[in-house]
Amino acid sequence: MVLVYGGSFNPPTIAHEAIIHKLYEEFKPRKILIVPTGNYFSWKTDLIDFEHRFKMLELMTQNLDYVEISRLEDTKEFLGSYHTLNELNKQYDDLYFVVGADHIKTLDHWKDYKLLIQNYKFILITRNNYSFDDNLISKLGLKYKKMMFQSDISSSEIRQNLNQNLDKLKSNVKTYILENKLYEEVKV
């Protein structure tokens, strides 16, 4: 089993790190591939450059030998999760796509979502207060496992008020952000 955990990681938080640890503890994968979205991700207007997000992920996971950070989505165009998983499938087998359960309700708007569902298995991360829409999951034909994870930490809160949320970042990531003056332009 190889887990593919994608996201903007803008910035990567201690909650992201805790999810990685919990995924490893619960599923014992051979590898967890972290795939930060590329700069092309146009509906994320406050996305900082890929290279900064990649470096912060490297810092956050530097002592986790089962984690690999991928540059696959560092492209000039949006190709979608199905394309990403197909590319990764050339090198790894038994892929599981890690997704927040709340994204399932909009999955039918994703590029090539039917092929994504037909060809790949999912791990759905859910919270205690989130109720699954079992009818929708059944209708979509999703092959999945669940993982419960509870956290109130949000990357958007950190971007909006960096100084009040520095404790939600791993120390080496915090240092990198401060040294590179990231997220200083964002105002509430």
C-alpha cells in the first residue's frame, strides 16, 4: 500500500504532520507520497510559490523515512488528480488517494472524477462531527477506508494571522516562514 496525500500545504501545519503520522500508524503503508499542488491551482488566490511549500514540507517530514515529497504537480497547467495518480502508478502499485471526507460532496466536479473513482481507492479523513453521506458514496461507487482525525488547525487561519498562530507550525517550518518573510502581506 502506498498513500498519496495531496493538498496546497499553504503552509504545512502540525495538523498535516499529525495526519501523516496517523496514516502511517493506522495503515502501515510502504510509503506516503506528499503531493503539493502546483502554482497553476488558480482557485487558490493566495497560494505561495511551489518551491516554498515544497521546502516547508521537506523540513516538516525530514525525519520520516517513509515519506517522499513529489514535484509531480509542479507544472504549468492543471492536469487533475487522476493524471497525478496515473503518473505515480507507473512507479508504485496499490495506491490509495487520501482525501478529506468533506471533498466527496464536490468530487463530481473534479476533472476526470469518474476515471479517478473507477481506477483508484481512497482513504477518507473524517472528523467526529462530520456525518458521511453514505448514499452519495454508494452512488459514486467509491472504494475506500476511513480514518478519523480531529483538529481545528487551519492553514488559512495561519495565513490570515501568522503571529497569533505560530504555535501551529513545526519549529523548523516556522523559522523558514519568518526567514523568508512569507505570509506577511496577508491581512484579515
